[in-house]
Amino acid sequence: MEPKVMALLVSLARKPGSLWARADLIDEIWPNGAGGDESLSRLVSLLRKALVSDHGLTDIVKTIPKLGYRLDADIKLASGDSAALSEAAPEHDMQAVAKSRANLPAWLYAVIVLVVITSIAAVAFFLMSGPSTLSRESSFVPNDSTSSLAVLPIETLAGDGRRPFLAEGMTRDLTAALSRVPNARVSPFSSIRELGGTRIDTAQAARQLDVRYIVSGSMVEEGDRLVLRIDLSDAQAGQQIWSKRFTEPLDNFFELQDQVIQAISTSIFSEIKASQIAQLRNERDFNLSVYELVQKAESERSRYGREPAKKIMSYLERAVEIDPENYSARAALATQLAQNVISGFSDNPKKDAPLALQYLDEIRSVAPRDPNVLTSTALIQYYIKGDMPAAQRLLEQSLSIDPNEPHAAVVLGLTKCYTGKIKDGLTLIRNSEARAPRDPRTGVWAWFRSACLSVEGEIVQAERAAEEAIDRNPNYPPFHYALASYKCLLGKEGDARNAVQQSRRLDIEFGQKDYERLLSTASFPGTPDKSRDEVFKIMRTCLAIDKS
């Protein structure tokens, strides 16, 4: 038994039933700063196996999605000798154990030591027995199946002797990039290497590594270009759910490698999310877990409008009712309240706006470094308070922790466009659209892209982008008003009025004043030759039939 596995159990047992944030556990177990998400995930996996194999204790170490872990166990008094720990742990690893022991009662420390030490033989047998102990025909029930995955070694199909090292480096870097997603359990690179070779059966690998999703790939040179093919398979469903080819210049590939890795990792998690949402569409609502309710709410965003917004609220309110301490659900609920206020969907904005801020304060006090919480905070600051600088800082902080969240990148892109960094903003938005084409918010992304193009003065392109937004989701009134505004600026008054009439057919309550308020809150600056107020005046004149 590794001493740091013991240190993990000691730390969790100090606060049974309470959340330990991943970052706090890392600081606790690696006080010298040498730890990371991948290392912590490995320790948690080893601890779970130790508790199950020798004591039959399942579901004791709980994963709290996007936040951390919790020990669900009653701690009872028992006799024991805490000196056993020093016999089990090498001297050079005692610093982490000693720190974890601080403020822990001696009797509790002894109980934990005895439980862990008696698990050594079972864990050693499990680890040494290797793949032969797992039957190929055995049923596959992965741990944390909704977000568990592994990256198999990228296969080199052709090239000189340097390419295998490049392939191994990409496998390692992709594993590290995916490990940054808070709600993901990614098998560490060291575990993958133990499988041996590059031609590994994906179903067998999934069983051995206890994961649901398998990422595999190949690399080949074609002239002066390097071609990567990446595949994503759902081992539980027994099917491939995504595949994509990436082609990059060979001479400067090393300069582009980080960008390629980021593009692949974002695409992978977006496809996993899209696949899970598709599977949930046929599930009856009363059977859904908290996680599934949050995903079901996300699925409604593909046809976002007033009625879908009500459904989103009902799903999220149920999720919070089932588990009031689920901060992912509370963050989503707070964000939706804010979106209802800014979109004009709230029946009582004077109540909902402060309620969103209240939820936000509660969440931030518990998980201030969680990227999902940071993104929700940014959106609420932007939508309700109109504080764009604060939103930008929070979004950048969120993306520094988890760069695989495309919506955070898109909103950051919009704020960059509105503050004069149009090229950077459009790059962020277009990259997210390319990497996550099945995300339910792609209609919003096209709308944001149209806004950036209008700020740049490219009104014809902005018009086309607004039409794309409507094609992706024809139910959201602001998309039609955005199209009408570009039609007005281009002198197409009849087409502009038709666009507004279509919006009115969808939602009679949403009007010109709502659209102006929405853009004003988001700090839309106007076009290069017209201020925001001048754009609104042109729209009101153009849309003479709309006096709301």
C-alpha cells in the first residue's frame, strides 16, 4: 500500500460526509507541490480497490462531479496502535501523512491504519495478477461511468524513428489535457503503458481500466503534413460515437502541438456530453439522477425559448431539491435565473435577479476554484450586473483551470469583440464552433459571432451568421431581432419586418425594448460608424410597426 493512499484515506476521514475539493486534497497530500489531478485520481482509484477487495466496502469514496470527493462512512471508536503507520510507510513519504494526521484523534488514526494495512495483501494480489484476472466475457460496469475515460497509445503507421516518440508524447499530453476537466476520471498515462503495445483491444482496455470511454488514434505522414486520426468509443454501448481527422504542417507541428491537443480534448468532451444528452432524451423524467437532470436541462438549449427555459428551470429545481449540496446543479440554476432575467423570460425579475446572486454567493463560498462555478459567476456578473471586466477575469480564470469548456470560451470571445479585440474574439468563437458542433448552444454561438462581425463592420457576414443562428435554433426571439437589425442596416426594410413578425409568432411578449435592453446589458458598442443608440434608432425607424 502506497503511503500517499494512506494519507488520502486519513484526510478524507477527518471530515466524513463533507466535501473535499480536489485542489485542497492535492495540497494536503503533496505539501511540496508535486501532485496534480492525474496523481489524485490514481490514489482515489487505488483506495477504492483496497476498500472493495478486502472489506467489500463499495461507494464509500464518493466523487462529487466537478468539485472533489467525500467519504461516506461512519467513524467509530476502536482500539489500535498508530505506530503501525510508521512501519507501513517509508520515511521519505511521512511528510504528507504527518500533515494529514494533524488535528486527527489518535483512536481514529489507529482505526484507519488498521483498515488500510489489512488491505495490503488484497491490493498487492490485484495489482500483480494483472490482465489475466479479468475475463474478456465478464460484464462491464465501470466506476463513475458517466465521465470515465482512457487514452490508448497513439499508433504510428509510418515515418522515421522519431515518430514513435512524438506519438507517445501526444498520448501523454492528451491524457493530461483531458485530466483537467473537473468531472472526468481519466486513467493515468502510467496505467495505459502497463497495457503494453499500441494495438490494444478497446473493449478489453475499458474493462481493465474500469472506464466507459476509450480514446484511440493513429498518426501518419502524408508528404509534408502530419495526419492524426482520433476515435472516441463508448465501451458500455459498444459503439464508436465520434471520429475526426486532424491535418497539420509537419515542419512546424511542434509549435502547433498544444493547439492540436486542445482542439482534440475539447472535441472529445463535447462529443461525450452530446452523446449522453442524446441518450437521455428517451428517459422518463422521474427516473433521472441529479447529474442526468442537469444534462436533460442542457438538452433543452438546442431549442431555447420561453417554454424550454421553463423546462430547464423545472429540471434544475428538481435536481437541487434531490441534492441541495450539488453545487453543479445550483450553479446551473443560478445561471438560468440570470438568463431568464436578461432574455425577458422571468415572471418576476426583481425576485430572480437577487436570488441568482444569492445562489452564486453560496456556491462560491464552498467551491471558489471550481471552473463551472467560475463560469456561472462570470455569466451572472455579465447578464445581471453588466460588469464585463469582472466577467472577463472570471472566464479567463475558469479556462486556465479547464480549457475544454467551449461556452466559456465563446462568451469570453464576445467580450473581447466588444472591447476592441475582434480578431481574438472571433477566433475563440469559431474554434468552439468547430470543436463542439453538437453542443446545444451552437445557435447562441452563431449569434455572438454575428455580433462580433457587426462590431467589425462586416454587416453582410453578420446577417449570414444570424441566419445560421436561426437555422440552428429557430425558437429564440433575439436571433430574429438580430437578423432584423442587420437587414435594417443593409436597407432591407421588408425583410427586417418579416424577421420581427416571425419573432412575434414565436413569443408575443418579446419586443424591441427587450432586445435593446439585452444588448445594452451586454455592452454592445455599435458598428464602426454608428453608436449603439444610433443602431437602435435605425431599427425603430425601420421597424415602424413595432412600437413595443
